[in-house]
Amino acid sequence: MHGNEPIHIERKARDAFAALLWQKLGMTNAQSSPQSLTDDQRWQIALAKDRRYDGAFVTGVHSTGIYCRPSCPARAPYRKNVRFYATSAEAEAAGLRACKRCSPNTQSAEEACVLAAISAIRSEGAKTLDQLADLTGYSSTHFQRLFKRTVGLSPAAFARALREERVRKALDGAMESGASVTDALYEAGYSAPSRFYDDTKGRLGMTASDWKNGGAGRTIHWSVIPTSVGDMLVAATEKGVCCLSFGEGEGELRARFPRAGLVKAGSDFGALFDQVIAAVEEPGGDVSAIPLDVKGTAFQQRVWDALREIPAGETCSYGEIAAALGNPKASRAVGGANGANNIAVLIPCHRVVQADGSLGGYAYGPAIKAELLRREGRE
Ligand SMILES: [Zn+2]
């Protein structure tokens, strides 16, 4: 499943965090902390002269009595003469002097500039490249190059990685405490959840449009269509299907989207609704081409994305989906997201069954669930 991808932080970003955010910025992440680097890894970093680890440790050369930054341009010492120290102070306590070429005990102007920029990105004090460059006194082009060389990511990619890291932590916290995912997103520094959706757009496989305020300002075109499993309510915006349910009508649609404009669907929605009818009557076809306009939090969308990965004819348990999303303990949160799904069949929540294989519940009754699964070939 790719459902756990959207807020998975890139490895390159992790390296950047490891190098720069570790001590100076108070990020503690045991896995990416340079403190957890082995001496072999430090040696490889020193051989590569990887400047992203400058500040993370220093290389002491006991044959010459000096210590260096990992990126020091001087010739590599012999491994047997080298010992690593977490800080300049520790190296000096061991009797070593600072190298004059790489000045490991002073912060370079460039480092100070990058750290100031990171601090501004973290506090959202500067948002555009130009604002960041202004802050540091460099031209935008020079600043961008300097930042990328030091951190390994562009300022924009770094800001995104930082937000995603915060979201990942906040979502983990929300799953454990039962807090709202929207609150978690705000807490993580998204000024509005829609900004999170902007960042992740194109990775979720669904359009998450602005459904704030109960859908105020949106127009929903709807119809109740008789099918062989009962009356089906289908509703769509100009972006895609936003609701599919059984045994419901305008009243239930109104309850789901309290402030949206509701109009009876005209013939311009005929082709779309025909595709939806086919998904119910002749399941097993490719429904991924049917556009969806979902209303849900980032976490809910991850769950729905995961549901859409379950092939027709197969089923999953909440626990399996939670595990696929990288948090096996979150099966209750997955259940909540499943229940919040407005688009039955196309986001196939009916393919979630009990861990023991028994059918489990369904918002529109077990008979419809059983029939949908039977058609898909599940015995
Ligand atoms: Zn040096």
C-alpha cells in the first residue's frame, strides 16, 4: 500500500535534520541524531568531507594534536590516529587544538546565516525565499545555493520536511490521545489544514477541496438512483463525487454538508453517475478513474487511500490497515476514519472486516455489505 507515503519524510531530509537540527535547534529524534552515529559512520562522513555534519561532531587527529570539522579540506589522516568528539570542548579537554584551516570552534558566517534561516523557517517568521534571503543579507540565488549546500535541501523542501515531521509527530500524539487531527495539524504549524492538503496534493490520489464551514460556498449536485441493492444517493461537485450512500435522501445529504448549496443533478452529471452505477452493479472494474471530492482530515485521507488499495474480492481488518499506515496501534482511529467516509463503494469501506474474518458492521446495514462483497467474489 502506498497509503503511508504522504507524510513519510524523505531520507535526505532526515540526514539534513541529523546534521543541523540536532543540538542547536533542540530537535531530539533518537534515530536521526548524530549522537547515535557510530564511529565507522563518522569516519565515512569525514572521508566524504560531508559538510552537513559540521557541528554534529569533530574529528580529533592525535598524531598532529589538532581537531577538525568533518568537512575540513585538509588531507585525510590515518584512521588509527583519529578519535571523534561530540564537541570542540571535549576535543580541547583531550588536549587537542582547533585546526586553523576549518576553524571547528567557530561558527562561520555562512553557518550563522543558514541557522538564522532555519530558525525563521521554524518560527514561520519568513515564508518566501526572498524574505529569507533578505534576512541573511545574501541575494536569493546565493542564499538558495548556500542553504542547499549546507542542509542538503532547498529552503522550500526543508520547510515542507519540517512541517511533515511535525505533522507525523502530532498525528502520532493525536492517535494516542484521541485529539482531533485538525488540531494536530494546527499544532504542527499549518495555518489551515488546507495548506497541508496543498503540500500533499498529487500524492493522495484524491482532491481534498475546501470543505470548511460545512461546505459553505460549494454546490452539490445530487440524485437518488434505484439499484439492485437499494436506493443509492449519489452527489458530486464539479470536482468529483462527494457522497455515495444507500437508503438516504436530501435530508441526510444536508446533514453531511450543512451549508453547501444542494441542487438536483442535471444531465451534465449523467456520465459521471453512470460510472458510479456501474461500480455498484458490475464491480471489479477500475474505479480509480472516477474523480472524488473528499471531505476529511489528512489522517482520514490516508486511511481512505489505503482502503482504495484493497482490490475487489479481498478484505482487510482495521488492524491491518493501521499496520500498513505505520501505526499498528491505531486500529481504533482507522475505524473512526472508516466511519467518517462519505463515499461508499468508491472508497470501499465495505472491504474492512473483523480480524477473525467475520463480516463486521456497515453504515448501511450488513445485508448491503454482504451483497457488495458477494458480487466482488468474496465467499
Ligand atoms: Zn581542519
